Amino acid sequence: METKPCLYCKEVFPPNKYAPRQKVCSRPECQKRRQLESMRVWREKNPSYFKYDESKGLAWLETQRKRSRIWRQKNPEKVRLYRQTHSTQYRQYMRDYMRRYRELKKGKNAPADPQSP
């Protein structure tokens, strides 16, 4: 069987017989780089995948919020554990959220939805 140089470490390796087009060796460092590169390329091709789609309408958004609320009520220990392990980020998020909420209540130049950044 022929050998190929790894794309990342340049070491020569025999490709898997079931994946003859393999370009990266099986070392964990090289596999990690391959995965990160693959994710970066995918995100570039799909830039709006994780963004809210306004075309779905307010009914869809309300359904998603309700679903999330129900999940949080059924899994309070997971929410509590997450908040404990991410306390710094959670505090900052709540600070920002409450600042936007108060600005909205006062009627200042605030975004229409306290959820928006």
C-alpha cells in the first residue's frame, strides 16, 4: 500500500484502506486541526445558520421561548450546575441583560427586545 505525507505534520503515513483519499494522519493533534479547519470552512459556507430567521415569524419565536422555558423548569439542576460552572460569564450576561431591560423600561434609546445584543 502506498504512503502519503500528512497535510499538517508532514509525516508519511499509510492511508486507511477504507478511506484511500485520506490526507491527514491519525495523530490526535493532526485530527484536531483537521476538525477545526473543517468546522471553520463549514461556518464560512453557512454564515447565518445559527442566527434567528425573522421570516419564521413571532409565533415561531414564542414557541421556541416556551419550549426553552419548559425545559428549564423540568431540568433545574442542569441550569443550576451550568450557572455554577459558568458563574463569571453568567453574571456578566445578567448584568448586560438587566441594563438593556432597565433602558427599555425607561424608554431610552434601547433595542426593542432585551434579548438582542
